[in-house]
Amino acid sequence: MENWSEAQKAVLERLARVRQHVESQDEGAVLALINQQDAFCDAARERRASTAPSSSEPQCTFCEGSIQSGGCLDRIESIDKAVLEGRWEEAAALVDEYDAWVRGLSV
């Protein structure tokens, strides 16, 4: 069964690593980490399998982040764009906002 609290902790740990790579302006490492499916994706996949295995709904539909406040895809896209355009201060601020959003989820 999915454990959203553990997923939240894992996502926050990943975001801390992303933030470190932003600080060192390591474009490849930031993009690799920020774009991988994370623990929320895994928990959503488990929820989908246990509650609606034949559903044609997107996996994000089963994610607490999407259910509570629209999900993460726009946030990730904004970070990607800032990094690819070399706007490192903006990327850092966006990662911090993403971190705050994850911390604010009720899981």
C-alpha cells in the first residue's frame, strides 16, 4: 500500500540534491534528477493498481500532489526552462518553491 509520508520524505531528499546541483550550476545533474519519476509517482502507481487497475485515467490523477493542488509537472517544466536558459538564481528559487509545496502537502 502506498505511503505518502515516506514518498514526501523521498521527494524532499531528491529536491535537496537538485538544489545542490543548481548551486553548482550542474545542468546535466539538475535535469536528470528533476525529470525522473519520483516517490509520489510510485505511490500514485500503487494507488491506481489497488483502487482502479483498469482505469484509463493518467497516473497523475491518483497522486496526492495532483489531488491537493494540481501536481508537479508545471513546476518541473519551469525549473527545466530556467536551467536550460542559464537562469540559475531563478532555478534555485523555483526549486525552493517546489520544496515548500511538497512540505505543505497533507500526507
